[in-house]
Amino acid sequence: AEATLLARDVRATHPQARLVEAFPSAFLRTMLDADACRDIPRGRKSQVYWERCVTDGVLRRVIGSLYRGAAARIAGPLTRLTHRDERAAAICALTARPAALEVATPVGDAEDGWIWLPPRAFLADWARRAL
């Protein structure tokens, strides 16, 4: 609700602004298989999802798709991040890229807003079916 209020205020003062709401855990989790990360304690999910996306190579693949020639220069430093807040900021920024390219998968509605997920091609089968 607070994010929606803030977005409405920004939209009122900057009507041309493009607003993208990112949820790092959701962005990462939807790219992993259904059974990839079971029984993860609350507060550790985003870290485990990040580590799994790096280990499985999915983070590099999505960066490669979104940034083409600059992908190696971007993916290297991002995959080496260890601090939770830095990782979250990276995924927030990474969420904006497919939204700007109009290849993100939006979930939500016009009243409450949209959450932007990875491009559909990167979603795990369970996530695609759920949409």
C-alpha cells in the first residue's frame, strides 16, 4: 500500500516517469525450478535464491539476454556481490532493464500496480503455468 501511495505521488508530480516495482526474491525465485529451494528460513530466501541463480548460471543468461555486448562486463561484478543489500539493489536495477525493454513479465493490476518479473523465457515452468 505504501509503495502504491508513493508511486501515485511520483506519477502526479512526474507524469512521464516510468515506475517499476521490484521484488528481488520474486524476481529470482521465478527463474528457479519448483523444487530448487525448499525449506529456506525466512530472511534467507533472497540470499539462497541469488546464490542458486548464480550457481545455475541463470543470472548470467538473463544478463546476457538483456545487455548483449556489455553482458560480461556487467555479469562478472554482479555475480561476485556478497552483501544482501548490494544484491537486492542489483536485482532492483536488473528488474528495470526488461521493463524498459518491454520484455518483462508484469504481474498485478492497474489499481494496485504491477510487479515486474524476468522475461517470460527465463521463468521456470511452474511460474509460467501459474501466470
